[in-house]
Amino acid sequence: MDSITQLAERLGAALQGLRAQVSTAESCTGGGIAEAITRIAGSSAWFEAGYITYSNTQKTAQLGVSPELFVRVGAVSREVVEAMAAGARQRSGARFAVAVSGVAGPGGGSPEKPVGTVWLAWADGERCFAERCQFTGDRESVRRQTVQWALEGLLRLAAGENPERG
């Protein structure tokens, strides 16, 4: 069993112990976090919904992200992933949510947001944490690292800890 599947299993056990559900709001991972979660038999008991909002239009329509944020800070930003996580949690009714937006590559990077830049946010209704990561490797590697970090952060959040790295 690979490390991502093991993380998803651990997350499922933690959430079942809390009698809680999680939802995902994904851009650069294209549903990869939700796919990892739903590999686990019985995940319907703790996985509420997955939103794949690749375009800014859908981030607004499905998650309620203000269009003004995209103009002001761009889609790959703390503010946008925090709004995505809050929207996923509120619209699904799940206790926990994770959101990701990033530049997986190979194109699309800029000096301010090079390829591999990913913002993640984790929300539990009382708190929201966000973190900028700089992952390395090709598109598949950046996406895999993002999924893994999102799940690790959810595990820490479900344990009542700060999900950010370090």
C-alpha cells in the first residue's frame, strides 16, 4: 500500500473516531485528494464532498470565492485557498475541509509564483490555517506532493494540531 493510501486510511480512522466528515476543494490536484480518500472502503461515512474548481469562475460559483480576490491576489494565494476551504466546509456541512491551488507546471509559473508553488488551507469551522509550499519535480510529482501534504495536514487538524509544516 502506498503512503498516500496509508494517510487516507489514517484520516478515515481519525474522522470516524470524531464522527466527523471532510470535504475537499481542489484546483491544481484536479480531484486527487478526493480520489485518495475514496480509495478507502467505507469512506462514505467520513467523506462528504469534493469540489474540483479549476477555473476562477467555478471557484466563485461552487465555493463562493469573491471575484475581487482573483484580481487583487490571484488564484494561487492564501486568501483564495482560505475562501475555498471555508466555502467547501460551509456548502457541504462537513466539519473539516482542505483546499489547494497552485502551479503544477510545466508552464504557468512566474517569478513571484514559480512552478511548484502551491497554497493549501485547512479549516475546521473555528480555525483556518494556510501555508505556501514550494514543491519540486514534474507536474505529477508536484500534484502527488500536494495530495500527500493536504492529507497530512488534515490528520494534524483532526488531532487538534496546527496542520502547517513545522
